[in-house]
Amino acid sequence: MAEQINLLQEQVQHARSNSRRLNIVGGGTKAFMGRTADPDADKLSLAGHTGIVEYHPVELVLTVRAGTTLKEIEAVLAEQGQCLHFEPPRFGEASTIGGTLACNLSGPARPWAGSVRDQVLGIRLLNGKGEHLRFGGQVMKNVAGYDVSRLQAGAMGTLGVITEISMKVMPKPAATLTLVQDMAMEEAVRYMNRRAGEPKPVTGACWVDGKVYLRLSGARSAVEATAEKWQGSVMGDGEQCWQQIQDMKHNFFGDKNAPLWRFSVGSAANLPVLDGQWMMDWAGAQRWYRGQAALSDLEPMAQAAGGQVSLFSGGDRTGEVIHSQPEALKVIQRRVKQSFDPDGLFNPGRLYSWL
């Protein structure tokens, strides 16, 4: 793949020499996220930069090229009874691991398994000068100090072109079971937090359409003992339900054009319930709101609940879509951007209009 890297470097250097901007694209399944891409920028594609570089099942470490699809990665891991513990959402067959890290996407197990950011051990990155740099490594001891690898999580490609990722993988649980019961939204917040605080094998807690869902995963004896003790009916298609939630294919996410707001707040926060549709995941720490609103009106609500809000999909994406930042933090972000991408080549304005 050295030839592929050389081609990417040449494209970066050409853009820099000719004052062009670059939109970084992998599988293209996350184009709806962030602000609208610059239509005048050139496309830099990682779709051909694929494949597994190294995989050590015993060490629970995987190194892959950024354009590798989640489907391919999960198939290889499944052969060894392993998985990506953070349950990345797949928005299509072409969803890639590079885009997942760049957008900082994690699934229902996030509070218990950690995020994609937590699983990253090291990366390789093309900076705005076309230099191919390595950060971190393939073991936990390489992750000390200023963690550039994890800084890429949520940067949406504004800091460089991720070419390779090393990450932790985990064994699949021996048993999984889902309990479901009817419950009002306000009661569900308290209930999910209470259950999540118990020393039981909970790996998912979600509320939608007047029902609360609890997923238990781990040793079969622990899962079955907890299910007998707790209330709720056992779902026959529980795994399919969680897969739909993970990939955002649940009926709640059906209307792709209507504004979908994501609140990241304290799990037990008392967030005002606006008119519209609501869904809660991560035991209440992630709350989805489908409705017409303005970011400026929702931000005070999110801050009062100990968190932030963003326009995840739909709606007007020409303005700001991510929770505004204080001036001091803007200064830091601009300095970081300048150090990685001094000429502002990568994904201009995709994260914020000012970055």
C-alpha cells in the first residue's frame, strides 16, 4: 500500500501548492454529519486504502487501514469469537473504520464498553504538509502523554487524513439477553440509572416508544440469574432490536430529512421534554430529539443538564450544527488545527464555520 500512500501524499502536496481545499471521503455514508461540505473543495478518497495490516487475536489488537469497511473487520473478528466492543453504527455497507473514528461514533454499549476513542491505541496520519506521521502504538503503554491518536475522535477529518488505526478488540460475550417492559419516560430515567448502578452484567439501557429495554451480556450464569431477579419480559428478537438501535435503523430514525438532535447529558439529568419524538440511550446519557428547534434555544437546556447538544442529521446544515464553544477553547482548537494543518486544507468548515 506504499503506492496508495504516495498518491495521497501527492494529492495533499498538490492541494497545498495550488491553494486548493480537500474534502476527505471514505465510504461516504456519513456525509450527512457535520456542516455542509465545501462544494469547491477537491475530493480526497480513502475508499481504495483498505485491508488488515496486523491482527493478533491473543493480544486483542487489530491494525487496519482507514478505508477498511466495518463489515470486513467484523467478519474477520467473528472468526475468532471477537468483536469491536464499542459497537460502531453502520450506516451502510461502505461504512469505514476511519470515518467511525473521525466522527467519534459508538453504539449502545458505550457507557460500559467505552467509546471508539477509548479503544484506539495508535494511528498513522497525513498532515497538511503531506508528511506521513505515526502516533501511539499497538500496546497500552504507548498511549501515555499527549494523546494525538485519540484527538482525532470527533475531529471529522479537520486535523489530517487518518490512514491507519490500531485498536483494542474484545471477546464476544458468552450469553446475551434483553428484558423489556412498559414505562413512562420520566420513570425510565430513574429506572435505567438505578439498574446501571448495580453490579450486574448490563451492556445496554434504552427507552423508546414507551418501553424500556435492558440488555444483559456476559457469563451465562450471571445473565440468567439477573434476568430472573429483575422485572421485564425476555425479548425473542433482542439482538435484532439492539442492532437496529446501533445502526440507527430503528423506526424512530426513519424520517431522514426531519431535524434529529443529539443531547449528550448527565444520565440522570432532568431535561425538559419538548413537543416531538424522544428516544434515550446509554441509560439516559444520550437523548435523541426529533423536532423543529434552534440550536441557540437547545444549548441552555443541554448546559443545565450538564452536557451539550448538536444537530446530528437533517435540518439546515449551512449554519453551526455543533454546540458552541467558549472563546478560550476556540483559541486552543485553532492552534491545534494550525499545528496539524497550517494551510487549512482539510474539510474546511465541516466541524465549525470558524475552523
